[in-house]
Amino acid sequence: MFRLLEDDRGRMESTVTIEIDGYPVIARIGETVASALLREGASWSRTTPVSGARRAPYCMMGVCFDCLMLVEGEGLVRACQTLVRAGLKVQRQTGPRKVGPSC
Amino acid sequence: MLSRRELEHLYPGIRLGKDVTGGAFSALDGHVNPLRLLMALQQGFVDAGGTVHRGRRVDGIEVCGGQFRLHLKTGVVHAARVVIAAGEASRVLAEPLGMTLPFTLQRGQILVTERVGPVLPYPSDRIRQTAGSTIMIGGTKENVGRDTGTTAGAAASLAARAIRVFPDLARVSAVRQWSGRRVITPDIAPIYERSSRFPGAYACICHSGVTLAAYHARGLAKRIAGYGSWDDVQQFSARRFNVQAA
């Protein structure tokens, strides 16, 4: 990942709009969801199911799993390993995934 | 042995698949967290006066006047007693000390899910929820040499089996897949070897040091340290394989 620099070739103006928790976020073609998220005021990606504390993209290279986010159509993925595309809908995950007969 | 109904009582938080007819339960079994185990073993060793040389590869072991000389890149360490527990690297270290260790390598692939609320109060051999609340789904048994790659086919079959047992897992994302090599002896049981040519030299080979941690940390360690009889350990010598096939 980290594709923005090698991909931009003078077309930095090329942007798409993605949605994070229902709010539109402008992202550059060739960047990752994590990178777009980090420019936001609320740059956290999820709360950890263990303590409930907020987590943000940390390693940006796919190993720490702190940037797990729900991407429409793909499920829970690492935002730092997911490139933006027009209309991509992303959600922060709060609390552990509920499993069981009641849900 | 448990009926399906009894099994349902053990897992009140999650449904069982329709194919689940029953299960086996042993109150003596449990789950050991490998990371915490390693930390505890090293801490216990240090507390007992030991020094841990981290990241120091042992290139060879020599016998010299009843003492063992361990050749490290950073120098030589002398010891009156040496225990080789180096997994697949053990064979090379143990040969010169008169111990033959037959084993083959077996690849195991594991799937790890996102963290979910507590639903699996008991570990099973294939599906268990960790203290960190991820669910680990194991494991393949593959004869592929030293290859530690992962395959989509393994991910699919591991996931399918887990969903067959616990259908609710179909809504949980798998976030990691990894593989490792197991050291497997011809009868899968561990090898605990004591060199008869060089008293003080021992070798331990098994899968796995985590599964058998309770015995290794107490019973076996005591016997290697010279307390208690070696008689009951003797049956795990590699000599048990020195028989002609029928």
C-alpha cells in the first residue's frame, strides 16, 4: 500500500467521495481508506472490544489490525490495505461483534 | 461423552449446527495462551537464577571433559547439563550427542476471526476463543515440507467446518490466516530423550510445547533436573521406534 505518491503523477486533483459512518469524506484516488480517515478530525477507526478504548490506524502496513473497519460488501477489513473508490461506504466498529441466537 | 442437549448447556451463547450430534468433554483439558506461557516460563527461569540469552543461535554443542560447550556466535557457554528443545533444529544439535530424533514436518494453517463477545466458554481442539476474544479456527495437517504459505482452499475448508459446528460464525469476519510447521514424531507422541553416551544431555521433541506445558513445566523439568525417577519418562525415548515393521 502507500500508493499515493507513485500513482499521483501530477493528477493530485483526482478525488473521489467515500462515506465514513454516513458522512462524505473527500479522498484521493490511489490512497487507502486509512489515509483518508487520518485527515479527518475524528481519525479513530474503531473501539477495541477488549477495553472499549478508541483505536486509530497505527502501523499502516497491515500488521497491527488496529484499523479494522466495516466496508460495505467486504466485511471487516484493514483500512490501511483497502484503496478508496467512489461511493465506498465505511463504518467504524464499536463494541465486539455480537454472535448468537438473539441477533 | 455428551449428548447434543448436554453440549447445548455448555455453550448457551451460540447455536450448534444441525449436524452436531454430541461431543466429548474432559475436565482435565484447558487452554494455554502461548505468549503468556513463554513469558511465564522465561520469568520462572530468571526468578530461579537463570540467565536468558535472547536471540543467540547455538551453532553446535561439543562435549569436553564431561562438560558441554555450547557454541554461540557471541562466544562459548559451558554447562553441566543441556536440554535441546529447538523444534526442527533439534536433530542437528542432538546427533553429535548420541541422540537420534525421528520426526517429519507438518504444516498447519489457522484462521483467526475478529474479536467477538464471549461465546465459547470452553476450548475445543479445533475451535476456541482466546483471552483476547478472537476465535481461532484450526487446523490443517499438510505434508508440504518447509513451506509456510497459506492457501485459499484451506481458509475455505476451515471456515466451512467451523460454520457447520457453529452456524453463527458465518457472520463473523476472519481477519488473519497464518501457518506454521509442526514437528511430528512417527507416533505423534513426544520424544523425551536422555543421552546414554553423554550423561547430562537431553532432547525434547513434540507438538506441542504449549499443549503439554503443564507436564513440561513440572513433571518433566523436575526429572531432567535430577529429582524423581526417569523410569516413567523412559517409554518416550526414540528407542521405541527401533522395531521392525510387522
